[in-house]
Amino acid sequence: MSSTPSNTTGLVKSTKSGQKYPTEKKTVPEHEKSLLMSSIPRRKNPMQAGTQGRRISGLTNMIKKVFESNINIKAMQYDIKFDPGKPKYIKKPAFATLCEAHFPKCWLAFDSHANIYSAGNLPFGKSLSTEVAFFDEECQKYRTVEGLYRMKQIVTNQTVKIPEGLTVSVKSRLVTVKGPRGILKRSFKHLALDIRMITPRLLKVEKWFGTKKELAAVRTVCSHIQNMLKGVTKGYLYKMRAVYAHFPINCVTTENNSVIEIRNFLGEKYIRRVKMAPGVTVCNSLKQKDELILEGNSLEDVSRSAALIQQSTSVKNKDIRKFLDGLYVSEKTTVVQDDE
């Protein structure tokens, strides 16, 4: 067997006829490579694992671009749907032509798996559908490739500040809040989110590679946690008024203000009993006639208890535009009022 001749400029490629010829290997100058690598954001502690150690990398022919985990909606991923037909090797030259045409000033990373990674928004916005024509040197003819680009955020996050005097802990997406009025717990295990404490006074909610609906859940979780913080600090108070035209509605609380009995609704002798949610109390107002006051730390429990009372007095088989009797929410406020 003949030995392969040494070639320092590139690789050795064989053809079908058996002839071997050297091919040039494209290299990047060291100074240019170091300049590009110095501009890449990297993790402070590469050995750190878990959610703190997550990173997103896009492979190119030259370098690897790494986005650190604590970015705040800065890294964008663009999914590409190429329709080059055959052969498939024209994806990369088509992508290079598209870069020159649409985003020449953006430094991108193409991983050959229909993904573009960019450090910010591209000029065309969230989506782009275009065709590009380029000359295929191997086949010596022009080709047309259709490309569809859709933006997908790599990571989005939001933080919640913890006021003084409150304690918040997170374990397996179970958030526990302790305050002057008590303790509230809520599980967010049904959502694929990262919830963790950055500092004792700062909570962070994060979502990686989320869809439009999944990204909206980040703010939803933060709003729920803020409601919990407000509940253990000030509490929630709902006021309900009894409305009747002829038959007066009588309300009696039992079982330590955890159950309310509604009597004489539309003259009926049937007694409606509504049990409050755990942690919610109901009582008759001492200042206003025919008024109920519901108090609790959980906004969901207080509002749900008020809804159960209102639904128990719905009028059946009559025109509700004329028969307006019932119990309705008249005011929503907090137990501890703000100092004016």
C-alpha cells in the first residue's frame, strides 16, 4: 500500500477515481479569534451546576458563542425553516447570503440545526419570510432558497423584591411566605419555571426557551407571589351588601364565623349554608345594615368565598333584570388600611 503524502496545508480528499489531492483548510487568525472570544459573555463560575450554571451556546465554524445564565431578555433564538430542496449542503451558503442581505452588522451563530442565536433583536423583528438566490459553485448554477425566521426568546426572567419583616423560602417550586399576619404557601409545580431566591430580599422567576403562553406565566407567578406578600402584611377584606325588593334577607354566621346561613331569600324557607375557605372569616357589619365583611390573608380564598355567597343567591326561573335580590360585592380593600 502506498503511504499518504504529508500535507501541512489541509486535509487529503479522495475522489471516485482514486486520485488524492489536498484541500485547503480554512483557518481563522489567532488575533481575530481572540478578539471575538473576548467579546463573548461568560459565566462567572463555570464549575457551578444546577440552574445557576445553565448556559446557551451556539456552534459556528470558528467559535462557540456562550450566553450566561443571568441575562435578562438579551439573548434571542431564531428558528429557521429552510426549504432548499436537494442537496441539503446548500443550507450554509444560503444562510451566509441571507446574513449579508438582512443583518450584516449582527454577529450570529448558526448551528446547522435551523437555529440562529443573537444577542439582541434582529432588524426584521419577530419573523421574516424571504427568498435568496445565490450561485452554487459546485454545480455551477443559481439556486433559490426559501427561509422562514421566527424569534424565540432564549430566556426571560422577572424579580420580586421582598419587603422588610417578611421571610420567603422556595423548595421545589413551593413558595412559602411568612409575615405578621401568618403563613401562606402556594405550589407552582404545574408550571415549568425556575423559581429561586437570589438573595434573602430578592426572588427570581425564570423561563428558558418558552413559547408565548409560557413566557406570560413568568409575570403571572410574580403577581401571585406579590399578592401573597401583601396578604401576610395587610390582609384582604371584601364587603358584600344584601339587595332585596320585598323579602328582607337575613344572614347569620355560625361555627366561629366560618359558615354563613342565608334565610328568607325571596321569601323561601330554605336555608342556604355557605362554608368559607380555610383562613377566611365572615361577619355582619356593625356600622352598616345588611352588610357582610369577609377577611383573610389569601386573595384567592377571600374572593372565592365571596363568589360562593353570591352564587348561592342566584335567582332561578325568573327574569334577572327584574328580580335583583341577592348578595353582591360592594367593596374590595385591605384589612390594614394605608396611612393617608
